[in-house]
Amino acid sequence: MTLYLGYYRPSAAQWQRFAEAEDNGTVEEEQQAFTARVMAARESSFAGNIVASYSPISSSFELPSIMVVETDQADTLRAINNHYNSVLEFTWTPATSVGTTTASAESAMRSQFSQE
């Protein structure tokens, strides 16, 4: 299985919903709806492929959140993109292990940048 890192942020459509909620005074309701749409993935067909998901401790969305997915099927990544279509936008990349020790990290970096 391949690990993929999915960097994600709210989609343009979601930013529009946030702006409209601010204009209408319904920010709390929109935040609850956004959370519900994101959490709905727990019941999806790809839920078993999600290894982890992390968000920065901030509500500004300046830094992307990260989802870690294990799959050998491109359809899994497409299903995630489709599920979150109007809520989150993903950029996917396969993950490369850099190890946990200095030696393994240096070796991984040399390999990644073709210095071996």
C-alpha cells in the first residue's frame, strides 16, 4: 500500500458560504454545518483508508490541514475529492518515509534529491 498526503483547505464554495454567513449573522450555524459536512466522511466507503488527519491549532486556515490515506487505488483519492467537492480542496502527493533517526533521515533525503 502507498501512503498519500492530502493537503487541504476550505474550497472556494466554502469560503463563499463563510462570507455569506458573516454577512447574515449566521457564522455559528455555518461553522456547525461545515463541521458536519467534514465529519460525514467517517461513514463513507473510503473511511477505512484514512490513516490520520491533522489540522494546525489555528482557525485562520493560513496553513493547510493534512490527511494521510493508505491506498493503491487512485479511485480512493477521487472518492475523497468527490465527497468533499464543495467543502474542501485537496492536493495529493505520495509520501516517502524519511525515517526516525538522523542516519535514516539523511539517507532518505539523499535518495529523494538523487545524491546517492
